[in-house]
Amino acid sequence: MVLRRLCGGALRVGGWRVTGAPPRTGVLVGAPHTSNWDFLLMLLVMGSTGARPLVLMKRELFRPPLGWFLRRIGGVPVDRRHPAGVVRDLVTRAGGDESFLLVLAAEGTRSRAEYWKSGFHRIARMSGLPITLGYLDGPTRTAGFGPTFHATDDLAADMDLVRAFYADKRGLRPERRTEPRLREESADG
């Protein structure tokens, strides 16, 4: 209760408003990911709602002394060159935990890129968990949670839902925003 109030107070002091509520379980996409501040804001937003998610992060961040702290707050190290093992491990963990909530930045980087990473969709499909779209929007100083849906075999249709939601979300550094699009969409046709 104290942590919720502290996080909520910090957001209010910073002029941020939180909309919606986090899911109890699922894969939470955090986008647009455009700044180092996204992580701190996400912690405050999640803390203000009482949620305790796992957060995928590049493994290079887990060196001492920061590694201990990141694991303590739910950080899961990812070797970005070999992510398949992490996906399998997470799907196994998700199957045994009814309050499994995983947060990841689908862009995989704070810089503008050509494509999002497809891990959020693969994890959701393999585990049967729903996908919830979370966001930070600097220009409106809002952060929060949007629609929840189940991943289907129709990747293009799923991504059309994602694109529609994020169409007006800009992140903290709008010039770094990556359009929601997966490399696999191009391969599908």
C-alpha cells in the first residue's frame, strides 16, 4: 500500500496520468520505447497499480552491482543474439503460474528501427496468455493500459489491432518511435 502511494505520488508530481488497469496475467507490451526514462516510468506505473511483473531486459544490464537490483524488481536477462531459450523458459514458467505477467518492449531498442521484435506474439501464442497493450505518451503525459486480446494465427490482423492502438502514442522521444510492424508480416505475404 505504501509503495502504491509513493509511486502514484511520484507520477502526479511529474504531471503524469495513468489510464486503465494492468492485467493480472499475460504479456504486456510496453511501447513506444524511446528513452532510458521509459523503464523508470514503467516501474512507477506498475508500482502505482500494485502489479509485480517480470520485465525482459538485455543481459548486459545485469552486471554487478545493478544486476542484483534488476533481478529483485523482476528483471529477466535476455541474450538478444539467442532469445529462443528465454522464450521457451518463459512459456514453461507461464504455464505453472496463474498470476504470470511479463512486460517487454516490443521494439527491442530505444532507437528508431525498421521492425518490432516478434517475441511478444510468439510467447503469447505458445503460452495461451493474452496480450495487453501498454503505453507511454510524452506529449499528453499519459501512461497506461489499452486493449487485451489473444494472439491468433492471423499475424497481420493481430498487428492491425496493435497499429490501431499505437497510432496516436508517441513515447517520450517521438522522433525515435518505431512503427508497429513485424519482419514476419513481410514474409507472410
